[in-house]
Amino acid sequence: MRSTRSARRFVVALPVALVALGAGLIALGLSTRPADAGSEDAGSSQVQVATSVCDAQRLKARQAEDPRLQIEIPKQFDTPWPTLSACQSYQAAQDPSTPGPLQPIPFSHKHHAGKFEIDCQYCHSGTDRSPSAGVPSVELCMGCHAQFPTTYDTEFEGIRVLKQHWDEKTPIEWEQIYRLPEHVQFRHNRHVRAGFDCQTCHGPVEEMDKIVMMEETHWWPWLMPTTSPEMGWCINCHRENDGPSDCYACHY
Ligand code: HEC
Ligand code: HEC
Ligand code: HEC
Ligand code: HEC
Ligand code: HEC
């Protein structure tokens, strides 16, 4: 059973309310504007000119839905790469109004692990053999991205940041999301070898543009909620799956 904390619900509700307010104001503005824009037909017959590859991808998608829409794609933006889905994921990964921290590069798991089905352990290769999962190196990203057309550099600031780290040989300072206090011991390899999927503890990562901590609430017999990754969450699963319950198994 999953549940979101009410605080988070508020954080989500607030931007939604703001967007609704914004939409209301725009609607108001439109309805009070003099009819100088002409008839509706004139509006849709206006040619929309793409200003970037991603803009071109969005216009092409809109035209596929509404064939009356007239679009013009300048030659330098008329390329299949980056795809519409890469553009959308990139945008969603840098949306400050959705839960989860913003990363130095708007890297999308939905795009890499979801659409392109890159294996979790290809990038988090530590999980099966070392205590920590680790984040991939700049070299690993460049293994693919060095071969991409230059349109990626012009479309995505994040790809320029990636290449800058590559040139300067500096690691990317990713924001950490799952982090236990120093006095707790957790090893990935034992859990992965015991057969648990990443998703058991991290949720449907392959559907997330931006990573959000999975908060799973369990109700203990005495009706106290415990949320991952708090102690009760660990102990709860250890009880159900014959994991250790001794304090010193998890605490030094
Ligand atoms: C196995 C190949 C591969 C690796 C490794 C890889 N990428 Fe990608 N990346 C892709 C592909 C494929 C696309 C999208 C192509 C498309 O749809 O246009 C992409 C798209 C992107 C995008 C734009 C969409 C988005 O996710 O925001 C960014 C930014 C990006 N990658 C950054 C990274 C970073 C940073 C790393 C290293 C942590 C990395 N990539 C590792 C293959 C890879
Ligand atoms: C192409 C490389 C790549 C692939 C494939 C990938 N990840 Fe990641 N992962 C990253 C990068 C880069 C970060 C750090 C940036 C971020 O949080 O988005 C990260 C962060 C994470 C985090 C948060 C780490 C923290 O700080 O707590 C989790 C959890 C995670 N990945 C799980 C997964 C799972 C599960 C899969 C498979 C479904 C997966 N990843 C596939 C590159 C990858
Ligand atoms: C039994 C629960 C569990 C499973 C299964 C699990 N994780 Fe984790 N993961 C955690 C916890 C707890 C942390 C925080 C660890 C810490 O702070 O020491 C974490 C941290 C991480 C991090 C942050 C960086 C790091 O090195 O600690 C990444 C990335 C990650 N997990 C990826 C994965 C991937 C990929 C898989 C599947 C191959 C996976 N996890 C399976 C519980 C789990
Ligand atoms: C999804 C179920 C599950 C969750 C959640 C879980 N564990 Fe475990 N854990 C297990 C199982 C099962 C074992 C026994 C594995 C074995 O014997 O190989 C285990 C073993 C361990 C061990 C002993 C093996 C070792 O690595 O030394 C430690 C320590 C441990 N878990 C810590 C934690 C901590 C800390 C958390 C919470 C942050 C946690 N676990 C969350 C299922 C889980
Ligand atoms: C399965 C692993 C596990 C076992 C067994 C375990 N703990 Fe913990 N404990 C944790 C984790 C994880 C945290 C950190 C929780 C957090 O960050 O919210 C923690 C935190 C704590 C804290 C600090 C509380 C706080 O608010 O920061 C104390 C005290 C503690 N444990 C005592 C114990 C005692 C006493 C036992 C034995 C009865 C025990 N623990 C058994 C995983 C475990």
C-alpha cells in the first residue's frame, strides 16, 4: 500500500492551483481581447515556424493531430534527432514544480531505462557486487553520447554540461536522494542476491523523468506508520523475509 504524505500533497496541489489560476487569467485575457485576431479560421491558418529541433518535433506532433495546422520547419531543424520523447523527458526532468530534486543535468530514467531499456546495472554496476550502487561515470555517459549528432549539443544545455565535465575530467555532482545515516549499515549486494528487484525499494524508476524517493507506509500492529527508508520499513521486510532483526546487524 502506498500513500503520499500530506505535506507532499500540498506541495503538489500548490503548483496545480497556480497553473489553474494562470490558465484562468489567460482565458480572461483572451475573452476580453478585441477581435483583432480575426476569425478562428484565420488563427489556424497562420503558419507556425519552428525555432529549434524540439520545437519542430512538437509542431510535427501537433500537426499529426490537427492536419489544418500549418507549420514551417527551417532546414537546420528538420532532423529526427533528438526525438520528441527525448525533448519531453528533458523538459520534465527540469520541471521545478514536480517532486524530487533538480539535478545538474536533467537526466531522465524514463527515457534511458524506460524507453531505451538500458539495464539498471549497466549504469549502477555496483549493486550486485559492492555495498553501494554508485552513479555512473562521465566516461560511461560519453560511451554513448560522444557518437550523437551535434543537434543534441545545441538542443540540450545538459549535454554541453556533460561534455564540459568530460573535457575538464571532473565528476558530476549529482544530488543524492536515498541516503541513510552513518550509523546504519546497508549493503546492496546482499539484497540484490536475495532476489529483490530494484523497484521493490525504489519504486517504478523506469517511469520517472525525475527520481522521487519511494515512500511506502506500513501500518504496524500497534498502528504506528513507518515510511521507507526508515528503520521500521527495513525491519518490516526482514520480518516477512527472514532477514536479521538483531540491532547489530544494521547498527555498528
Ligand atoms: C547506452 C547509451 C546511453 C548512455 C550510457 C547514456 N545515454 Fe543519454 N541518451 C541515450 C539515448 C539513446 C538518448 C535519446 C535519443 C533520442 O531519443 O533522441 C539519450 C538522451 C539523453 C538526454 C536528453 C533526454 C534526457 O534524458 O534528458 C540527456 C540529457 C542525456 N541523455 C544525458 C545522459 C547522461 C548524463 C548520461 C550518463 C549518466 C547518459 N545520458 C548515458 C543513450 C545513452
Ligand atoms: C544511463 C544510465 C542509467 C541507467 C540505465 C539507470 N540509472 Fe539510475 N541513475 C543514473 C544517474 C546519472 C543518477 C543520478 C541522477 C538522478 O538521480 O537522476 C541515477 C540515480 C538513481 C537513483 C537515486 C540515487 C540516489 O542518489 O539516491 C536510483 C534509486 C536509481 N538511479 C535507480 C535506477 C534503477 C532502478 C534503474 C533501472 C530501472 C536505473 N537507475 C537505471 C543513471 C542511470
Ligand atoms: C532492499 C531494498 C533495496 C533494493 C532491492 C535496492 N536498493 Fe538501492 N538503495 C536502497 C537503500 C536503503 C539505499 C540508501 C543506501 C545508503 O545510504 O547507504 C539505496 C541507495 C541506492 C542508490 C544511491 C547510491 C548508492 O550507491 O547508494 C542507487 C543508485 C541505488 N540504490 C540503485 C539501486 C539499483 C539499481 C537497484 C537494483 C539493482 C537497487 N538500488 C536495489 C535500497 C534498495
Ligand atoms: C524488501 C525487503 C527488505 C528491505 C526493504 C530491507 N531488507 Fe535487509 N535484508 C532482507 C533480506 C531477505 C535479508 C537476508 C539476505 C540474506 O540472508 O542473504 C536482508 C539482509 C540484511 C542485512 C544482513 C546482510 C548484510 O548485508 O550484512 C542487513 C545489514 C540489512 N539487510 C540491512 C537493511 C537495512 C538497513 C534496510 C533498510 C534501509 C533493509 N535491510 C531493508 C530484506 C530486506
Ligand atoms: C533492519 C535494519 C535495522 C535493525 C535490525 C535495527 N535498526 Fe535501528 N535504524 C535502522 C535505520 C535504517 C535507521 C535510520 C532511520 C532514519 O534515517 O530515519 C535506524 C535508526 C535507529 C536509531 C536512531 C533513531 C533516529 O530517529 O534517528 C536508533 C536509536 C536505533 N535505530 C536503534 C535500534 C535498536 C535499539 C535496534 C534493535 C532493537 C535497531 N535499531 C535495529 C535500521 C535498523
